[in-house]
Amino acid sequence: MECTVSWTGALGTRSGMGFVAETGSGHTLVMDGAPDTAKPENGGQNLAPRPMETLLAGAGGCTAYDVVLILKRGRHDVRGCSVKLEAERADLDPKVFTKINMHFTVTGKGIPPAAVERAIAMSHDKYCSASVMLGKTADITTSFEVVEI
């Protein structure tokens, strides 16, 4: 796996702290820094997600992917899955994630809550590389709801 991240600020773009990531799979992702009111030239323009938001979103995508796949493999009629992540970071550098809560909403027909709980646990404990890595610095908690359609 590879990725190249390039600073766009030197190109005279709107944000002095913008970055473009080009992934090995041929996709691009734009990121921007937070605005800095004390030194605007050192801050972003809030034109794209911040890098740490992108990291959190990646963890959400990784674990939601696992949950859907595990439920589908269990022949459950899953129709939707979302995960809301709320995170806290350390006050001092490096400002790692210290707490993350992942709340899953799984939609479908006749999906037993025990199957969702098992899928989340399997993702969290075994399959989601992002969650396992973030779990080295953050206390990760999960909750879920099943919505019958």
C-alpha cells in the first residue's frame, strides 16, 4: 500500500495549509489544516477535512465495512449501516486520540441484536486494522441500535 501526500500551499492555492493525497489505488483525497487566527498564514481555510478527521473517518469506514460483511456472510438481511464516531484527543502534542465512541445503526429485516453485537466485536477485536491501531492510545467503546424496516 502506498500514498503520496503533497502540500498545495506553495502553488498559490486558496489555503496555505492544504494537502492532496494520491493513493496507490488511484484516488485523491483533499485535506486542509484548521484556521489559525493568531497567524493566518500558518493555518488552513477549512476547505476540506483535517488530517485527523480523515484518520477517524478511515477507522469508521474500516469497521463499518467489517460489520456489513460479517452480517452479510451470516445471511442477515442488512440494508444499511452507519457508524457515528465521537473522539477526544490529548491536550498536549502529540495530540493522539484518547477516547473514541463508535455508535452503529444497522438497518434491515429480522437482524438479531446478538448478531450485530458479535459483528462489532469481531471487527473491533480482530479485523479492523484501524481500530486495533487506534486502540493503542484510545479507549474505544461501542454501542449500537438495530432498526427494523
